[in-house]
Amino acid sequence: MDYPIKPVDFTRVTFNDTFWQKRLQTNQENTLSANFKKCEETGRIDNFAKAAGQMKGPHEGIYFNDSDVYKVMEGAAYSLSVNPDPELDAYMDKLIALVGAAQEKDGYLYTPRTINPDAMVAEREGLSRWSNLKNNHELYMVGHMYEAAVAHYQATGKRNFLEIALKSADLIDSVFGPNKIRDIPGHQEIEIGLVKLYRVTGEARYLNLAKFFLDERGHYHNREAYNLFDIVGYSQDHLPVTEQTEVVGHAVRAVYMYAGMADIAALTGNKAYIGALDKLWHDLVDKKMYITGGIGSSHHGESFGKAYDLPNAEAYNETCAAIADIFWNHRMFLLHGDSKYQDVLERTLYNGFLVGVSLSGDTFFYANPLASDGKWKFNVNVAATRSPWFDCSCCPTNVVRLMPSLPGYIYAHTDDKLYVNHYVAGSAKLDLSKTKLDIIQETNYPWEGKIKLTLNPEQAGTFTLALRIPGWARNEPLPGGLYHYANSSDETISLKLNGEAQTLKLDKGYALVSHTWQRGDIIELNIPMPIRLVSSRDEVSANAGKLVIERGPVVYCAEAVDNNGQIQTIRVSKEESLSAEFDPDFLDGLMLIKGKDITLIPYYAWSHRGEGEMAVWFQTY
């Protein structure tokens, strides 16, 4: 039993476009090395050497810094999967040996305690193992290690990292369970990691342990509920997971949990999990998501706010939360086969996620507001310019592992249906039940909506091609009605098979083409990209009387540098005459939108030219 829809692995998909391929290359050449360098400079890697007895000195940095190293290692493993590099391979082996040396004999791996058990603080790390799980991230960190170890094993075939992970998981399985310690991680993540260990080993204990940690939430067996910062459901421990219907608490923790629930639902057929996930998804998308796909509006506890509480300048929208939401929506699609999950994923990808990393790949946003005075700084994680690192650097290290895996989000399939979920020029090799297939995609997306697909099956075969027609092309900025278009478009979508026009047959947002496919068959899809104005529901008081401007999947913003030094007086009419103009030399090449008194750039590209005001929402007149 597993997901009814199978994703096509990222190692079988190659990009050759001018948008994403540049970013994957930048991630490999700049982001990965910058992250490893910062892990070295800040003592994150030295902590493993100290735990191994190879160096002297105290633990450096925050007590959960081990996780940053693991996430960068995961990104490096993905890079090795598609770009063999002997130097990086050797560096990884050296790091893996260090992690193994830091691991205690019984499998325990938590460098702060191993370095100096007597330095532990009760309310932080806990005075003994597992004594303060709501705070100390013991289980969270090894969850990231499991993901990295599986990625490395799949990339190289080596078991050196995987054996460390299995030794850790076996220890934790011996400690936690119905007749053992009944407690849960304060920060979810181990659930996803355990499922990945189960997938590569077939060992059911790991899947059962992941489900145990989820099912313990909302049940208090000799412990208190995890409700830090006086936020209801901060760690999603306020109710059993199957009874949760509203997204609350710390956004990243929550959405990691939902992704883990989806995995377990797929692997076990747990309908109660699926029912809860459906309700949680609607609560988020219908009431608590920004037009950029950003989530987690509140600085207080990095948490979800109340329904329709979506401030702009004060928005938190952690980059990690956007990444987690991509993980979750991808899984929801694999469960349900509905394009609405890919619509959310796409909007988050091009806006809420991509804004979190600079074009050079070596500076980052932790939080992503939708307005800025160019100077305002709420706390150390919120500024008007990107930073090369943070004391808590979960976001840069999350970027480095998502970026190289993006080709794996493009295609998926069942036995008789091939889904094309995203449009990126490149090629892929697919194994369908009846035939093997090469597919070539030609497009200049996201700047143009013309897509050409050439299908080359190994032998003629009948199956259905499902082409996602994005929500923005179906007059729906996001599912759920939180946002709507304020101007109309009469441009139509066209579809051709081998030059012959086809009638659009939409099912769950996909145009279906059933055909006996032969080598050289060509599909041409044209999705017009008019400039659209977006309004939000009246309940969102922060956006009253305001509009957003977008084109295709890209949300736009105004920066002071392009608009006479300030943007507070900008007004936009619903009848505004706006034009799109591509500039190949501006900020790595992008589509500008210009009006009589306004110049706009994609939101993801702001803050590359010094400090200055920025806004996404504009007053109307």
C-alpha cells in the first residue's frame, strides 16, 4: 500500500530552461558551499568533533544546531545524485565518519549532551536523555539525519550514513512506544525521517514508531501538554491528530506533521488521518494563506494567526514554512490527484519560497513580509535585506535541500495516466506500466504560457496525459475563495495534438488527453498570461480597498528604487493600463510590469538593490 499516484524521481528529470536551471546550478555552486562553510565557521561541525573526543571545548551555538549540518548533507546527497563530484563525495564521507564518531555506543546522537552532560539545563536540553522533549529537539534533529542518510544511500549506494541512522532509530524504538516512554517530539520531523527509513529497509518498526509519535499527540500519559509561548496548540499537542481541524501553533512544526501524517495515511490506508488532513488543508488555504503562498502570519511563536488575520508589513511567513507547505501539498496531490494542491504548491514555489533566497544563492530571508519600509527590523530574523546566515539557520539549510529536488515535482503517474504538474523546459525518462517513455518539454514558463511536449514512447501505448491547467488560468488565484480576481480576462486556453485542436476536457483541474501514443507525438498547450488584479475577502481587514498585481504564477511588488524613492502614495485602478516587458539583463532576467505611474518586479526579486520601501498590496481608487 502506498500513494495511489507515484512521483517521477528527480534523478530522472532534467531541466534546461533559463529560470529554474540557473537556480539549481547556483544552489550547487554557491548555496551548498556557502552553507557548509557557515557550518564550519560557526562550530556546527566542530560540535561533532568535540562529541567524538577529537577536539576539546564546549558545545557552540544553539542546542539544535546539529540539524543544520544534516540538512546541508541531504542537499549535498541530492547534488551527488545528479552531478557526481569526487571532491564532494569525499567531503561527505569525512563528515559521515565524524557523525558516526560522535554517536554514542548505544546509538544516541545529540552533541550538546555528549560533549558535556553536566552542562545541560533542565528547561532547555533536560538534565537527562528524553527528559525535555518539548524543548530540546533530540528527536527533531535525528529526523533530519534520517532524511540525509537515506538520500546519501540512494545517491551513492553506500551504507555508511544509513547504518548510523538505523542505529539511532533502533535505540529510539527501544525507548518509546505504548509500553515504554509515552512522549512526543516538541518539533515534528522524525516522523518523516522514520517513514523514509521504512521505505528503504522495509522494517515495519520504523513506520509504527512514526505513527506512535503522531497518535500520542493530544493524549497525556504522565506528561503535560506541549503548549509553549501560551499559544494554543503551539506544538499541535492540544488534540489527537485525527480530531484536529484548524491549523494552529508553530507553522513549520504543524506542516511537517501534516506531511508525516500524509505519508502514514498512504502507507497504512488510515482514513481518519486523511479526513483530518482534508479539513486542516481547507482551514489553511481558505482562511490563513497569503497571496504569495506564505504561511504563519504571527511573529509570536512563529505561528498561525486567527482566521483572516493576514497583516502585510508584520507578516512572518518563515521560508521554512513555505518549504514545509510544498512538501505537504505534494503529498496531498499524491493522495487525491487534484490540481488544487499543485496550484498551492506552484504559488508557494514561485513566490513564498523563492523570495527566501537571493539570486546569488548565498543570502537568505528568514521571514518574508509583504510590505517593508526598508529599515524596519522586528527581531534578529526579520530585516529588509537578506543575510548570509542566522543564529537559528534552519531556512538557509532548508533551501539547499529543496532546490536540487525540484525536478521531482514536475511529473507523476498511475498505471494509465501521466500527470504534467509543472511547466519547465527539459526532459524526463518515465516508466509507465505499459511502456517506457521519454518526454521533452519546451517552454519559457513562467514568463510565457506556451508549452510544447514531445512524447517518445519505447513502443506505442494507450494512456491518458493529464495536463494541469493552473488555477490562475481558470480564474482562481488560490483554491478556497480567499482571493479573487478584480478584473476579467476573455483570453482562452488552446490545446493541440499533432497540430489538431482538442476540446478541453477538465477533470480536477487537468486537461485530459487519452490517446494511443507513438514516438514523435506532440502536444501544444497555450495558456494566456494576462496581467490580473487580485482582491481578498472582506474579512481580511489588512487588504481592505487594496489590490495585488500578478501575471501567471508570479506575484508582483513595487520597490522604491523603481518608483521615485517611495511607494506609500501609489494607487492602482481596476482599469489601470498595465503592460508586461521582459528585460533579459535585469536581475538575472525577468518580466517587468509597468503602468503610467508604477513599475513592478516579481516579489521574489525584491531587496537586491539596497534598502528601500516595498509593497505587494496597493490602495485602489
